[in-house]
Amino acid sequence: MSQQNNLDHPKLDLHSRTGTNADTLQRAILDNLFYIQGRFPDVATPHDWYQAVAYTVRDRQLHRWVKTAQTYKKQKSRSVCYLSAEFLIGPMLGSNLVNLGIEDEVREALSALGQDLDVLLEQEPEPGLGNGGLGRLAACYMDSLATLEIPAIGYGIRYEFGIFHQRIENGWQKEISDQWLHLGNPWEVPRPLLTFRVNLGGHTEHYTDDHGNHRVRWEPERVVLGVAHDTPIIGYGVNNTNLLRLWKAEAEQSFDFEAFNTGDYYAAVEEKVKSETISKVLYPNDEAISGKTLRLEQQYFFVSCSLRDMIRIHLQQEPDLSNFHEKFAAQLNDTHPAIAVAELMRLLVDEHHMDWNPAWSVASRTFSYTNHTLLPEALETWSLPLLQQVLPRHVEIIYEINMRFMDQVRVLTHDVCGAVTRLSIIEEGEPKRVRMANLACVGSHAINGVAALHTELLKKTTLNDFHNLWPEKFLNVTNGVTPRRFLLLSNPKQSKLISDRIGEGWITDLEKLRGLEAHLDDAGFREDWRRVKRENKEALAKLLKERTYVDVDPQSLFSVQAKRIHEYKRQHLHLLYVVTLYNRIINNPNLSMAPRVHILGGKAAPGYAMAKLFIKLAHAVGEMVNRDQMVGDRLKLVFFPNFNVKNAQRIYPAADLSEQISTAGFEASGTGNMKFSMNGALTIGTLDGANVEIREVVGDENFFLFGMTAEEVVHLKTNGYHPRHYYDGNAELRAAMDLIASGYFSHGEADVFKPLIDNLLEHDPFMVLADYEAYCHAQSQVDDLWAQPDLWTRKSILNVARIGKFSSDRAIREYCEKIWKVQPTPVD
């Protein structure tokens, strides 16, 4: 009997099997504990119970998922395909309970079984399928696509080992492998029959077919299989359940019996090991050529599987691929999937025998490209010899694309000021390199930045030549975050307080938070708001004690900077201020100041020495400050280890002050700034990324602004920046840097932090010293406001009330309207 017939069969009541009342859920949990875990309650571990609950919740997703797939197929819906090397989805159980609206029923069912849902939530490992903001953005967008009833598939890689676990040893970051799959993943559905062969290496053969057409055959050196693993993504309060399809790499032949029988045991499994390496780890170290090769193979592997899957779906209902772009809108999330432009051309021309021009018309109307960086050095390029070695056919296609594009450019620009050279996909040099951002721009019908400032700077700087050529392609879609995970799930007390006052409509229409402004003058509401924040801070203080052994006072101002460790994000500016406060207390033991707890968190890339040195410095300063009895509870510095989605959900609700202090003109958007503000933190920040728009909507008076503008940064650099001038001219800055350089925080070893101090004094590429004085002044304004708790509370409420613009729902609506031209397809 077909699946369709099963669902429609009058004697099968799937709703009774996947009901959501407490009694049905209790029975289902026990069934899954027995039939899937092979356990009975008396011997079941907490992880067994977690798995049983997870499968119970997944069953309710699958019922909606199948119905969703049927609806999309029947209505021939245009679908969004989000191509991303990262999907930092976070733990799924809590999020799925919220979106299904069954958290209370599951709690009741578990309570009857003697289990605590909060304990079971802690059993779930973090799927480390992303590095930071890029992957978390992709996950937020998948949540919003489903909630807005937009047909969508997220395509990526099923990394066996995700972003590393961060362990701190003697203040230094140590990377521990992330074995998130070692106990199984109840949320995914393996599809072993949905497999594609992916070619790598080898050479091409040109020939003429029986009809006189020029054809190209790719003879690969080796072939890897891509096997689909599906995770259902359910929307909030709707039946639509979309698909996150991640590809796992496997060998065509896992075991070589001939090699085994001759005693060569390594050769017997060599192909399996080599093939599976492709989906083994997120972002391998690419300093060596082997790492670069693997990273290129990863990118090609997932886009090849994804595009062929899209073609497979299309051809189920259409006779050919001439209208492929009408069925799918494919978004390139940064340049990692940019090779998809050449791969789709290969598939259309080589495998489906389309002529070049119609194939290019289809491909360029299928893709759109999101740029996430303003740093030219961060725009991905690949050496031509490496690309030739791994993807020989794609080099030919890229040259053909570039030749036709260059002809067009010469006509349109007459090569004014060398535009042809700058626009070329091929960068001249030794060796030549392929510019992936240029390929993405040429092969996409739309190019977007991720914040208003970012997009304008893209037009003026990084992608200026493309904007001059195709201004109509450029538009802005400011990033957003899902309020379901980052407010409703992570801050239930504040969410309840909001809903009790203005109803629950804000959960899917965040602009409705504006209704909170009507309650600003309600003293009882303000007191409740302070109480919720205090309880969240108490919870974080308890966790900090468990994780770092540092006692902090929840009555203190919690100032938080939690994000990837990078020089342009300027964690060292934050540390210099903490050292400055420490010096003030030492020099004036009777100093009156707002008690502060400064909290840092984030991971440094394994090969990023300076970022790792920041982490060491943070621990070194914290060790000295936190034990100094003269300081007491007036100042604490804590580094929260292993910052990830699960830990972020504990940190955002407890923050009083959000540190968004990157150098203006360097942060594309940021999303942590949105999450902090959504949870009632006030922001101290520069006019960088989405800070600009956050300040506009929450009000200048509710944002602590400091520092140079992007234009002033460029002007100072252009006219010669001399960091020693600021060091010599500011006694507090000089004292803070000298104390670090003296070895005071490193047990007398002056050389430990010498690279950091020397870099600031001689280069200071992100102008930390130039913005130091303004930063300290803004922090003084923070202290003044903290001394007025009622006024601080008002501003905290206003930050939440006016943050509605930064919902990922708004961002997805803009993508749908401006770029994808996709309409909702509700599922009954």
C-alpha cells in the first residue's frame, strides 16, 4: 500500500497515534522507550528517557512532514533551497516542543512517569554544525521559513565532528573533538537510497556525439557517494514542516577484500577512510595543501548532491529543465557554495545536454548570493592549480563563463580604470586564482548585504565594480533572529511577562512587542521586569560558579561580550577597560563605582594565535582581579567556556549590557546584538553592522554609542594612523597596557602577552587605541544610568518593545518579496 493510501485509509487514525494530550504522549514515550531503546523504566538512564521523548516528538513532526511534502508536490510550489556550509541548529528538543506547542503536555506526561523534562533537556548534545553567526543565521531562517509556511529545503553537510568543544587549561584554549553523533541522533532520518555519485579529480574528454554536437565527458580519479540525512524543521503554530537535508560522504566500495586477503589491511579500508573524510569535520585546518583540498572537496560535494537532488525533484513533475528556475530559488549563503554556479552549468550542459545560452539563463535566474563580509582578504579564492586538480571540468566552465562575462564588461565599461581586471573571475598572479565572490556575483540575479551599512559599504568598496555594472542586482536584507528560540524558549519568564500584558501575537509578529510601551508607567510591571532579570542573573551566577568556580553577585551589572574571538570584534578593548577599572580601584581603594561582572565567551579558530592569546589574557586578568580582596565584589571578570547555542540561551537573558564594540565598517551585521537587545540588555556599541539600525529603532537615548564612524576609520587609516600617539596621550590607557606588558597578570613572565601589546602599539589594525577614550566615556554613562534602576528598567523595556524589526520572520518576508518571489503554501 502506498504512503498516500496509508494516510487516507479510513481505518488508520494517525492522529490518535500522534496525539498531543498528556495521556497519549505518556503512552508514546513508554512505547519508544521499549521499542526503540529496548529499555524499561526501572533500568532506563536519563539519556534513554531523552531519546524516547525525542522520538515521540519526532513522530509528531513526521506526520506533519509527510503531509507537507504531499501538499507542496500537489500544488507544485516554488521552493527555496538554502545552500549553506553551516547550520548551527542548536539542541532540537526544546525548540520542537515550543514550535509544536506541547511543552506543558510533555512535562505532565513525564511527571507522571517520574521524570523531569529539564533534566532530560540537558542530555541532548549540541549539533556543532556551524562556527558562529553564519550557521546560526541559517538555522534561524529555516525556523522562519517553516513558520511563514514557505516551501523550503536547507542543504548542507552532515559533519561527523562539528565545531570543537572548548576546554580551558591554565587559561589556554584547548580544542576537544565534538562527538555529537556518538550516542545517535533521534532527529534525523537516514535516506540510504537517496544517494548521488560525486566525481573528484581526473580529467575531461571532449568529443562529438552522434548528432554532431560538441560534448565533454569527465573521467574522475575517484568517486564519493553522498547519502542524504533528513531533519524535519517544523514551524511555530502551523502544520508546515520543511526539510533540512544534510549529506554524508561514503565510499563506493567500503572494503577491498583482495587487499585484505593479501594482508594489506590498511588498503582494505583506505577508500572508505578517504571518502568519509569529506564529511568528517567542520572546516578542517586549511593551512596545509591537504586541508585546502579537503575544504574544496567539501564545498563541491554538498552543492553537487544538492543540485542533483533539486533536479531529481523537478523532473518528477516536469519533462525537462527549461523552467528549473521557476521551481527553485537557490540562495548561496556566502561564497562556500559558490561553486554551485559552475556545477549547475555542468549538469545542464554536460548531463542534460542543454545549449549554453539557455542553460546560463536558467542558472543565473536560479541563484542569488548573500555576502557576509567587507574584508577583501576574507573573500574566498582558490588557486587555479588546486581547482584544476580537484574539479577539472569546472575550471573549463569557469573560463567559459569568464570569457563571455569579460566580453560583456568590455562593452559596458570600455575598461575604465581597469574594471575588467578587477571584475574578472580569474585573478592574475602566480599562481592564478579563482575569485568565488566574483563567480557568485556573475552567476546570481540578486546580491544582498545583511545590514543597511554593510550593503552600502559593499556598493562603495568591496563589490563596487559589480555595483557600477549592475546596480539593479544589489539590495539589502538586514539579518534577523528567531524569537521562538531566543526569547520564548530561552527566556520563558520574560516571555510570560510579555504575553500576560500584550497577548501571544508577538511570537509570530515581533512588531507587536510595541504594545509594551503602553505599560512603561506601570510601576508593578517595571518591578516584575526587574525581578525576571534578577532571577535570570541568579541562574547564570549559579552556572558560572559550577563552570568557572567564580562567585559573582547577581546584583552587579552584568556586562557581556559573547561571540567568536576575533581582533576586529575587539575583545582586547573590553579587556583594557577591565584592567583600567582594576587600576582605578588599586589607586583609590575608596572608589565609588557600579559593581560590575564582565563576562566574556567565544571560541578562537584553532590556528588563530592572537585570538587564543586574548583568551589567555582574559583568564589571566580574571585570575588576578577575582582574588584581589581590595577589589572584592566591585569587579569580576569571568570567561564562560564553550560558548554555543545551548550556553547562549542561558547568557542572553541574564545580560544587562551588551558589548558590541567592533571597529566601524568591519562587522557585516551581527546577530548577537539582536539577541541581547531582545532579552532586555542595553547596548554599548559602535556604528557598525546592524548596531546602526538597532540604535535607530530603540532610540539614540537607549543606546550607549561611542567610537569612530566607518568613514572616520577610513580617513584615519588613509592619512596615517599612529597608535603610539594615543598610548602616549592617555595616562589610563598607558597604565593598563604597561601593567599587562610588565607580566603582572602572567606571574612575572613579561613575554607572554608581548605579541598582543606590540601589535597594538606598532600596528593596531582595528584601532583599539583610537577608540579607547570614547569607550571609557561611554562606560561612565553606563555607570550613571545603572545608578538609576527605574530609568534603566524603562530603557530595557523599550529595547525589547522596539526590537521587532530584527525578527528572522521579517528578513524572510523580505527575501521572499525582493529576491525569491515565493508565496506561502499553507498545509491543512
